[in-house]
Amino acid sequence: MGSFQQLKQLTRGNALFLIIILGIGGTFQNGYHITGLSSPSPYIQRFINSSWYDRYEEPPPPQTVTMIWSLIVSMYAVGGLFGAVSVKLISGRFGRKKAMISNSIISIAAAGVMLASKQAKSYEMIIVARILYGFSAGLGSSTHVMYLGEIAPIKIRGAVTLTSATFGSLGKVFGQFFGLSEILGREDLWNVVLCVPAFFSLVQVLVLPFLPEAPRYLFIEKGDEKACKKALQSLWGQGDYEQEMDEMLAEQAAIDAAPPKTPLQLLRDRTVRWQLLTMSIIFWSNQLSGMSTISTFSFDIFLKAGLPRDQIRYVTLCLGVFEIITSITCGLLMIEHIGRRPLFWGGYGVMGASLVFVTVTLNLKDSSEWVPYITASLIILFIIFFCGGPGGTTGTLLSELFIQSDRMAAFVLIGSQRWFFFALLGLVFPFLIDALDSYCFVLFACMCLLASLYTFFLLPETKGKTLLEISEEFQSITVCGKSFSDEIKAATRR
């Protein structure tokens, strides 16, 4: 389906409006909080010093300030881990729409705590707010992707689910933009800049109740065929949606034969082992590719590369703009034309090559005044191929690999891994860059190369296929001359 037809179908009903409302309360929030803490970080550390002095009438030891600051940074990932674990409980019990609304209320509450922390002179309140923000991001990001996958027709499922990556990139840009000293990045407004996402959460709380629930959830989990058809027509315009209903009927029949699983049961289920292994490898690769590190520590990386300090914030803002442009381009032009698989192996391949050259230019930064700008260009190239490849397509693939009975348990397992690696890398990278200097990017390049090889040889194409067809593709993966389908046939003969 061409990009014009995709846009036309999106505007026939409320689908585009729902996608925007879900986006600003979903991955947008996580994107903002990833970059939003960078600008006010020196002001928060000064606030920790002054709060300590007001309480104890003596300056805090430097290691105490470092420890409190580390807690403020890392507790976001801890909250995200708990949010990801809660997806099955909250989304399964209340539905996708109510889960998103509840999640936005948590984000608004976190903003209230953050806003009050300055007046209360309490760095503990900042830590609590960061935990709540993390919980909201962990729950909201997973529910957002799940919701998108359950509202999208087969023909444009990739483009619809890819919007989660676009809103994540948009959140990063907003975090960088509002952090500029000309906007809210001043010492007297550090608590305000960290509360900006709450405005978008409030919009979602006010608007989302009037938009449809996910049709797939209504039909398969609630058994309400009439409400499902009504939701499909509200989202995508009038039509019989026979293909979508047939797919859901087939999936429901499969679920009747295999009831919903817990995360532990899913881990033990051999029929989805390739799906779990594939998504785990992709999420590990995304976290260990260097993208999270570049987003979080972009200021330090560009400073080490030799860029002038006063130019760095504007360069990082440009990085965010490139992320958005690439995500939109990928959604409209590539994912439904090229397919998922080439975007993965090709993206990882170019990312790995870019990081090898970044290592070279970082070691040559003093040889010429233009070398730092080559480093910045290589990092931009890296980001373009991440957002247009693995970064943009991962959410789409995750929503396609598991049938309804397995989906929530899969989101819990994969989301938990994602947040665990995010927290681990955030703690380890500062020490890694001190120990290995520029050669730390060689490790990231090796990870990209391994991911490129795995996705090239073992990842099936999922474009235009039903969830059951995709499941059969994974069962047919052959390693050392054997596939899971062969094992099932052998077991049946016995």
C-alpha cells in the first residue's frame, strides 16, 4: 500500500486522532524523560547541596552528592522495570484504554511531587517523582505499542505501530528543546522543565475516554463482537472488515486451544521459544548498540569528541530532529514496502560500521579542527539508521510475533529485559568510557554486527502476514538441519 493510501485510510475515521492521543501519553513521555534530565542536571546537584546545608548546616561530602544524584538518575529505570512488570496485571484487568488513562494520572501525580520538591527543599521528593515517572514510562510504553497493534488493519499494521517510535523521538526533541536556556533550561525553572510531560498526560486523560477501545481486545478478550465492529468502523470508517474479523476468529480458535499464559509459562512454552529469543536478542542489541548511551550521554560524548561546549546543545537538538524525520520516513515509505527484515539487518550493519569510524575519528580529534564535525556526522548517520531500522521497527515486530493469549506475558518479559539493560548501561557506561575511552564504541559495533548476522539469517519476514502465519514461520526456522516443526512431527509419530 502506497504512502498516499496509508494516509487516506488513517483519516477516514478517528484512527489518526487516537494514534496522536496515545502517542503523547505513551512513548513520548519516555523520550522526554530520557533527554529532559540532561539540561537541569547541574542545577539539581546544586539544589542537593543547598538542601543538605539547610538541614545540617554543613556542606555535604562530594560522594554523598554523587550518590544522591545517581539515585535520581537510576531510579527512573527501576520504576520503569516495575511498570513493565505491571503491564499484564493492569492492561489485562482494565483494558488498554483505562490502563493508558490510569498511567497518565500517575504521570500527573509524579509531576506534582516534582514541582513541590523545590519549595519543600527535598531531594527525596525528586527521587520519588523519578520512580513514578519511570513506572509510568514502563507501563505506558508497553501498553501504547500493544494498543496500536490491536487497532491496526493488517495492511498498515507496520506503519501504525511504528508511530510509537516517532513519538519517542518527538519526546526526546521536546526534552532537548525545553531544556535550552532560552526556554526553560534555567536554574529557577529546573523543576518546571521536568514537569512538561504532565500537560500531555492531562490532555490524554481528558480526551481518551471519548475514543474507542482496541477492537482486538474487545473481540478476543471480552467476547463482544458488536463493540469490536463498532470500534473498527469508528477508527477506520465504514466497512465490513471481513479480513480483520476472520483473523481474529482464527486467533480466538487458537487461544481456545491454548489459554492465556503467565510470563513463567510462556518461558516454558517451546512453541514460542524462537519468538522470545529473537525479541530478546533485538532488545539486547538495541540497548547495547550504543543508542541509549548516545541519547543519555550525548553532551559528554560530543565534549570528548572536541566540539565547542556552546554548540553541543544545538547539535543534540539536531539529533532529535533527525530521529523524528527518519521515523516518519520509515513509517510512510519503507516499512510496508521494504519489509521488516531488511530494515533490521541493514540498519545494524550500517550502525556497526558508523561506530567503527567514530572510534577512529575520536582518536584523531586533535589532528584537525574539522574532525569533531566528522564524528558528529557519523553519529547522525548512526541515529538515522537506528531510527529508520531496528529502533523504529522493534515495536512493530513485537506486536506481530505473539498471539493475543501470549502477548501480555511477552510484553512483561521483553519490557523487563529492556528496562534492566537500560538501568545497567546507565550505571556502567560512565565507568566504561573512563576505562576504555573511545574504544568503548568498538564493543557497541561488535554487538551491532552480531545482531545484523542474526536477523539476516534467522529472522523471517512478517510483512502482510497474519499472526498465526508468522507463528508458523518461526516454527519452521531451521538450525543444523532441524526445525521445531520437525520435532513436533517426530513427537507425533512416537
